[in-house]
Amino acid sequence: MRFIVLLVALLLAPLSAPIAAPKTFRSSAGTLAVETVAGGLEHPWALAFLPDGTMLVTERPGHMRIVTRDGKLSPPLAGVPKVFAYHQTGLQDVILANDFENSRTVFFCYVEPDDGRGRIAVAHARLEDKRLAAVKTIFRQNNPPGYGVNMGCRIVQAKDGNLFVTLGDQFSAELAQQLDNHLGKIVRITPEGKAPPDNPFVGKPGALPEIWAYGLRNPEGLAINPADGKLWEQEHGPMGGDEINIIEKGGNYGWPVVSFGVDYDGTPVGTGKQHHSGMIDPVWHWTPSIAPSGMAFYTGDLFPGWKGSLFNGALKFMLLSRLMLDGDRVVKEGRMLRDLGERIRDVRQGPDGALYLLTDNDAGRILRLAPAK
């Protein structure tokens, strides 16, 4: 009987992992403390802060959890759709709707199974105590399904309520320049998944009306600059040529005609050139590739010298990149946390002004970056 009681207690206990002492790192803002807020997450992909300070976290294999401020993990929320969790894909980004405090609406993107392959879909739902309710898929990629590579997806909601969504090229690079499919695109949709009438290709023969920008490779970062409302995007290049772009309405960003990188066999990409008439150059590129994922503009008071900087996680190089900006120009890069040895999947600013990072592995963590005491 005692064994049964103990077993039940263990099963009902909140999930958590042992928390290590904070590590310290040097930076331009002084000594930083990196604290593990929570562990035991399986390839976490995205993080959103709820109004009470708890966190909504997605795990790539298809789970969504609430994490308390002291690091306890809820069981997986019920109601999450089945995902195609293979290689790089599965359950990906999640954001709170602008009116979340009244509506409890969240938007999320995931790779939907399709006959042994998958395609990116966007859904909204109402977040309740232990589940997602009224789940509705509002958008599906219009293109052949993929096998789990170059299927990055991030979401932001603009002040007007419309959503911007990034869609990777699935290694079908030539389709990124064609407007009859959603590969290598950023789409702009209403909260119900429709194309707003002022989208740039509405009414153009052979073009999908949801497309806002094209010629992208594998975008895994998206953020609106609070200084001026411009949309910034970050994407993986091949061997070199990871890019940061400022996204313009109807803009063509060149992939695969131009690139600052080369193909995986060492041959030139497209024309072998870095610039082309009618195609928009990146504001920054990383060569060699750092494999960027997750981006956030910093506006907090905890690091006064970092206000206005753009932070980017790196998977391959396992670091946090800080880009210092002068308007739309990147004037300098600072790299930190290289000794941490973690693939950084997402970067978010917390309500306390600290930076929160997700680490991408089968025992992933939520890390809090703040000045050391």
C-alpha cells in the first residue's frame, strides 16, 4: 500500500528537473548570470510569457506546456493537434494574441502530417487551465508536403491584428521565386487565415494572395522593431549567407538567385553573385553560418546599454549574438555565451527585463540571462 501511495504521488507531482547554480559570463554589460529556470523539456521551440509571469512553451515532438516562475512544468496541454515530428519539424512557434487578456487566444504553427510527410499549418485556440479549446487551423501551406527540412515557421501579430508567418523553402529552392506556392515566403493573413485585401499580390494572376514577401530560404526568426514598426526576419543560408532582412511589402529577397553563401557541395548558389537588380540585400549576414534561430529586440531596463539591440540565438555556433543598430543599419556585433555549449533555439525578453533563452536538445532548458549580483 505504501508503494502505491508513493507511486501515485510521483505521478501527480509537477514535472521539473534539478536546477544547477547560475553560471557567470563576461560581456559588454558586465558580468552576466545565466540561471536555469526549468529543465526537462524535449527540444523546446518557442516561448511566450503569460500575463501572470508563467510561460507557455512548445516542444517540437508535439507538446505544449505551462512553466511556472519557479520552473515547474505542467503535463502536456490537451487539444494540441497531431504533428509531423521528424528531423527539424514538429510543433514550432507560439504567440499570444494582442487581445489575449480578454480572449485567451493563442496562435501557433506546426507541421501537419500528410501521407508520411508534412506541411506547415497555423492554428488558433483558446488557452484554458490544462488544455487548448476551440482549436481551429486557419492556414495551410499551398505546396507539396516536405520531409522535415527547411520548414522554419515564426509568427508575429501586427498592431492591426494581421499575422505575419514565415515559411521555409523545404529544399525546393527554385520555388521560392515563384508566386504560385508558399515555399520560401512570408505570408500576411487575418486572424482567421484570410488574405487581407491590401496584400501586394491580391488579384495578380498566378499568385497566391497571402504572400507578402518572397525569395527566402529557411526563416527561423521574425520580430517587429518597436522603434519604428518595421518587420525584421532572420534566415538560414546554405554554407554561409545566413541573413537578416527588413521585410518590405512585395519584396524579393533573392533566394536562390543570389546568396552570400555557397551550396553544400561548394558550388556557387544561383548566379554566384551577392546582389541582383530588383532583389533586396540583407542588412546583415553571417558567413560562415551560425544557424540563427529566434530573435528579439531589447527594450528593457535591466541592461540599459543594450536598449535597441537585436538579439539572435545560434544553433550551430552555440552562442547569443547581439547586433547593435543605428536605425536600419547594423554597426557592430557582439557574441556571448560561447562557453555555454548550448544550441539556442529561441530568445525572448521577459516582463522583468531579463533575456530568456530556450536550448535545443532532448533535455532542453529555459535559461534566464541577467546581471550577476
